[in-house]
Amino acid sequence: MKLTDNVLRSFRVAKVFRENSDKINCFDFSSNGETIISSSDDDSLVLYDCQEGKYDIKKYGVDLIRYTHAANTVVYSSNKIDDTIWYLSLHDNKYIRYFPGHNRRVMALSMSPVDDTFISGSLDKTMGPAGLMHLQGKPVCSFDPEGLIFAAGVNSEMVKLYDLRSFDKGPFATFKLQYDRTCEWTGLKFSNDGKLILVSTNGGALRLLDAFKGAVMHSFGGYNNSKAVTLEAFTPDSQFIMIVAGLDEKIHMWNAESGMKVAGLDGKHTGPVTCLQFNPKFMTFSSACSNMAFWLPTIDD
């Protein structure tokens, strides 16, 4: 099945899991699309089989959980013990390595799609491998789909692009956007084809950039938000963008090329949606509050 406007409009919640007593603060699909792992403010880490079921792993203080390039290991930041980043094997529930370096809360964590390299950004204003880069403001960051370049959002007004092999030499490109004093940037995300960068904020609009020129192609707004984190996700084909604002329980969908709104879906969550992501391999996506919802299309187009 191919993703079209009509197919997106037809998505409905197919199953809801209610395993958590507090909000799910992050989840991530494995690269093969077969499993999804979530972390929650109730300190639980839950692994779901996207086709058959789920099981609890263990109690941790977990936030910003990400699969590595392997389907049985994850990295995550701790929100209870300290600001170390942990590397965990799901196969045997053993820690492989610890990554100290930040001394305040980690706010951004992006995994390379090709190996176990990751970049992190913290409220201590450091970012990069091992927190080596000192930046102004709260840094946000993301790898490109080839794992060769990463983007850093600086001071909620600049996007800097770095070559991972020589990031210590500084950015090879800098895109300066019009500064909006009413909001802060909360995330950066590359499309899977590497042509687009989506800048999310805690304000009333997101901006879609040309990843090569830095030009703003579209701004997306019209949802209910007020200083709350806005979540965003590209569909795997890079054609559509899904957005949910912190005070709005609906999932809004836009066409990335035209900038036109395609759909607004009501997931019937019990509170604000905290996480949103499309499955990288299968025609399904998930959204979460304290519950985990799995969505499927109801038509073939």
C-alpha cells in the first residue's frame, strides 16, 4: 500500500496498551519495525512486539530512549540518578557501557542510522559526541539519514551542519532563521531522504527547511499550543509530516511538498500526546500519553 491523502485520513486506533501509571516520555521503533520500546515517568521500560504483544523489561529512571543500529540494544538518558547516558542490552538486561559528560539534564539524543555513534544535547549547553561542543542556549540535534552529517539548532535561531568526521573544525554550513522571541526550538529532524529539516518549537508553528539551502519552505500552524512541546514525525517516504501540539490531543498531518493540511485525527487519548512516530517498515504509527496507541489504515488506496 502507498501512503496517500486518503490513506492517511483513514487511520484509526487499532489497539491501546495501558501498561503505564504515568506518562510515556519517549518511545522508539527498531529499524526493522518489528518492536517498539517505551520509557515512562513511572520508571518502567516496556518492549512491545508490533504484531503479537508486549512485555515489561525492568524499572529504570529513563528518558529519551533510542534503539541503536541493533534491534536488541538501546541508549537512554537517566532522569533520576544523574545525567549519564546508559547503553543497555535488552537481550540479557545488562549494561554495556556508561557515557558520563553532561552535568545537567539531557534534552536531545539522536542515534546514527549506520553505527553506534550518537549525539546528545544538554541544558549544560554542551552537545556532540562526549559533549565536546559548547553552544549558546538549549541545543537540539539530529543525524542525517546517512549518518555522515549532524545538525545542531543553536539559540533557537540558527541551524549548523557538521561533518561527523571533522566536527571539531566547526560547521560547514550555517542557516540563520528569523528569530521568534515567543518560543524556543524543541527539536530538529531530517526527512528520510535527507532533503528536508523540520524545526519544532514550543510555540504555535513549526518550520520546514530545505536541508541544502536552509530556506524555509513551509510553516505549519493552526493547532492549540501554549509553551508546550510540539511533537513531529515524518512518514518513511518523506511525503507527509505528522504533528501534535502539547495542548492538543489531535494528530495533524501535512503534505511536505505542498504545505497543505491533509488530516486531523483524534486518538481519544486520556491526556496530551507525549510521543509520536511512524513505523519505519510497516503501514502503522504509534502515539502515546500514559497509554500506547497503535494506528492502522482502514482503506486500501
